[in-house]
Amino acid sequence: MHQQKRMFVMVMVVIVVLGCAAVVAATDSMAGVKTKQDITLSQPTVVGGSLLPAGEYKINHEMQGTEHIMIFKQVGGKAEVKAKCNLVPLNAKASTTEQRFNENAKNERVLVEMQFQGDTSKHVLVQ
């Protein structure tokens, strides 16, 4: 019976260590970026395949499994979009907040990349 208790304790220790490792891995995967940001879209913009109206947005960056997801919620409106993104490390902390856009076949502005002042990674949206 004593050996069964010892085995149980060892199994529990392994489970706790693996759980801690998973938390550290999830935290590291978003290292270098704030999980909440604000952005102003000066004109209608395609984000994550959906056309968002111009306006103020709150952005939450979270992990869903191994995927980075940015959730754009319009301030004072109903628009909400989820967009996958990849984090790309910068050589140094971003000194400015910037967005980069392309134009699609419908001549719509498409958000493709963002960086926020103070972050050490930029967000490249998956198209």
C-alpha cells in the first residue's frame, strides 16, 4: 500500500509539472505584446475577411489552442470580428504604433499588419 501512495504522489507531481509547463508555453507564445489595444480605422477596412466600418475599436489578443486570435470590437457599435494572426519578433521595442494595408480585388482596404508602441513583436494577420 505504501508503494501505491508513492506512485500516486509521483503521478500527481508529473501532472502539476506538465500543467505549469503548458501555462509557461502559452504565456511565452504571446510574449512581447499587450493583450489589449485600441485602434482607430479611418475608413472601412477588411479585417479577418469581414468589412468593418470606420471607427474606434478595442482589440483583445488571445490564444485559442495554438492559434493567435485578435478580436476587434467596435466602441459604441455592434461590429465584432475575429482574425488569426502571427506574431513576428521585432529587433527592438516598437517606437510607434502603425498599421499596414493592402487593397483587394474589390478596391477595399485590407488590414495586413500592425505593431503597437512598446511591443517587441508585430501582428501579421492571416489572410
